[in-house]
Amino acid sequence: MTEAVAPAVAARGLTVRYGREPALLDVSFEVPAGATVALLGPNGAGKTTLFRAAIGLARAEAGSISLASRRIAFVPQRLEIEPSFPVTVADVVRMGRYGDLGWLGRFGDRDRELVEGALGELGIEHLVGRRFGDLCGGERQRALLAQASAQDADIFLLDEPFAGLDAPTHAAMQGLFEQWRDRGRTVLVATHDLESAGRDFDLVLCLNQKLVAFGPPSETFTEEVISRTFAGHVLRVGSLLVDTAHHHHGAG
Amino acid sequence: MDWLVDPFQAEFVRTGALAAAAVGVICGVVGSYVILRGMALMADSLAHGVLPGVAIAFALTAGAAGSEPNDAALWLGALAAGLVTAGGTSLILRRSRVREETAAAVVFVLMLALGVAIVSRVQGYSVDLTSFLFGDVLGVTDTEVLVSCIFAVAIVALVAALYRPFLLLSFDPQRAAALGLPVERLHLAMLVLVTLAVVIGFRVVGALLVLGLLIAPPATAALLTKRLPTMMALSASIAAASAPLGLLLSWNLDLAAGASIVLVAVSSFVLALALPRARA
């Protein structure tokens, strides 16, 4: 096992600030290709910032984050879109192909196959003609994941894809991530769901501005790590400081 | 049927209708992105931001004896001032954390005040200020019609070529960035297109009302369709049809021409709202 495989995602001393507020402090880790990783941490822990830095939307003040491939599918946490935005579900999934196609490339058979495949994977063939803005939350989430799937990316960055999903849909999504992983893709999922993080993922990355722990669930899921990840978390509401540590889901 | 035919017997009405229809096509297509990206205030800011450029061009090219200003200079002045407005707003946004609408409003009032200040120093501009604000659709020259038509074709071609990046940017800028698109440059390109629409449009319907052609037809189209290409085609058609219909209204009821065109465009929105499928 001496072959030097480049990590799919590598952060080295990554530090990002918004103004003076630190979002990420000196975060270093290496994710091997073909792994599913749960990104765990309270609100404001820097999960979204980590993704934004990875795709070049947040500037690293120090250190770096590098991805082994430019083929990145990013599904943001919440898409603020007007309900009247004129795209159908089919249009949304087709958009996943635009990165490869460029401005004017012809939409070919392979593109159609990938789009059909993605619609099937997410079980939303029956929604293709619907206006995206008319869908309910779970259906939208599936359409966006189908878009990511159609992109045929090497690295998936998914920001809280389980938010608002019922249990069967959650399980189906998880199965999909594992299929992607089995095809050699790397899947990073930001989540609040401790239970699923400990049960369903190859690796868990515990973040609270600093890296608290990173490794397989068996090693990272200690009471000490979880309490350090979620404790001492302070939410700023205007000038009020609210300690949210006590509000967080059952860590112990 | 005289009321229908009479107005278009006059050549200046036909010329005006053609120019306004070309402007309609431009505004209908570009305006689709204005409403999809929530840039209405930015578009309004651009519409008024062109004033100092127009005033400077007027001061430089219109003689003291009251000779006519140079049309090309007015256009270039308007374009330059529009680009300063767009660039200034982007600069403020990049350097600070103010909201886009605040940045746009600050630049908008700066340019407007600057324009009025320059106008106050230029003799004989008061008449032209009226045409700046309210347009002069029945006074457009053949050259202006030609230029408007050429721009209409060029802008439609450009928007078609940029369909995919613009759609991605409008749908979700973060995903567009993840796909490696130059998000900031595309946004600037969009602002330049809106500026062009404004610069070509203000001669016809005026800087106050060009926003009406940028917003009402695409807003109408958005109520009636669920796909962007259809929306843009419909929006351009509505805006273009508003030109002859507006002039018809203007001629028969003796109303201001530019305002009549915009009234027709906005009426289409009100009518579409009444349709059952438009209801939320």
C-alpha cells in the first residue's frame, strides 16, 4: 500500500475570516478519494465556509484547500429562488450538464443518458414537466441532487441535504451517496444529524471553527469529541450572546 | 377603421413604432434577467445614472447658438455614464458589506445629482432634459432606428450565446461558481446588457419609463410560462407589440407617446394577472 494516491480533498492550515470574525481556524485534513464524509458541527462551525472555500467563493486568509478534480458538484443548503422562476425539473437537471458542455456544446446522447439516469436515481421522472418553484421542499432537494448527479462530478459537496426530509427519503439519499462512493466518487455531506453521521459515513469530520476530530466514526464518536464539537458554541444575535450548547440535540 | 390606420400614415409614426419595437425586443429579452435576478432597482439606477453622460455630451457638442447635439456623442455619453454607474455599484459591493440595493441607490442619487448639476450649467438644455426623462419616440431619426435594430439583433444573438451561463448564474450563483463559471464577469456582462438596453431605450420612452419596458413584459411572460426561452420570446413580443399599440393610443387620445407605450406594456401584466393560471 505504498502507492501515493493524491487525496480528493486536502486542507492545509485553512483559515477564513468574514471581516474580523473567524469562520475557520487552521483546519487541516485529507480526504481520500472514494469516501463518504459527514461534516459535523453546530451552526456557525464553518461547514458552509469550508465548501465555499473549496469552490473558490471564500478566500483563504492563510493555508489552502485543494481538490484533486475540477469536476465538483455543489448543492447549497438553501436555494433562494423565486417560485415563478421559469425552469422545469427537466431544465434543472439538464443544467448539471452545462459545465461539461460549455456555452454552445451540443446536448448529445451521453448528456441525455446522464440526465435520464439522474432522474431515475432520485425517483423524480414523474416531475420532469413541473415548474421547479412549484415543488415542495423534499422534491426540490431531489431535483437539485439529480442535477448534481447528472453533472457526473468526481467530488460532491452537499450542504445539509437531509434538512426537512422524511426518514424514507433520507435513507434513499444515503443509499445514493453510497452508490456514488462505490463508483469512486468522494462525497462530503454537511449535516446536523449525529445519529446518521455516526452510522452511515466512512469518515466523520468534526468542526467547530477549528478541526476537533477527523477519522472513522469508531474513533471520532467519543463523548469527549462530540461535546467539544458542540459545546462552547456561542450564537451571536445582534449584540446578544446566546449559548446554544444546551439546545443541541442529544449528544449524550 | 380610420383610427386604426390614420396614425401610421405619417412616416414619423411608422419610424417611431419601428424604433420602439426594436427597443421593446431588447428590453423584453434583457429584462427577463432583470426580474429573474431581482435587479429592478439596479436597472432603475442605470436608467437615471446615464444623465450626467448625456448632459456632458450635450454641453460638448451642442453649440452655444442652440445647434443640435451630436446623437452619437449622446449615446456614447449615456453608455459611459451607465458603465460608471454599474462599475461604481460593483466596486462599493466588493469593498464593503452594504446591501446591493443600498449601493445601487447611493450611486444612482450621486449620478442623478451630478447630472442635474451639470444641466444647471448648460444653457438650453432644459428642453432636452424633458426628452431625456420622457423620451421622444416621434422624433427619432432613421439612423437611430437603424442603430436600434442592429443592437436588437446583436443583443438577442448575445443573450442566446450566453443562455447557459446566464441561466446558471440566475438560478444559483454558487453552483455556477462551482462549475467554474466566471460569476463576477458574467454579472458585469449582464449589467452592461442592461445598460445598453437603457441607453437605447431612453431616447424612445425616456429614462423615467424605460424601466417599464424592462420589467412589465418579462413579468407578464413569467406569469404565463414555465420555461425561460418561452418567457424571453413572449416578453420580447409583448414589449414589441406595445410600441404600435401605444402609439395608436397616443394618437387617438392625444397622450404622451412614450408613456402610452409603457401603459400598454404594464396593462399586459394586469391582464395576465387576471388569468387563472397566473394565480399563485
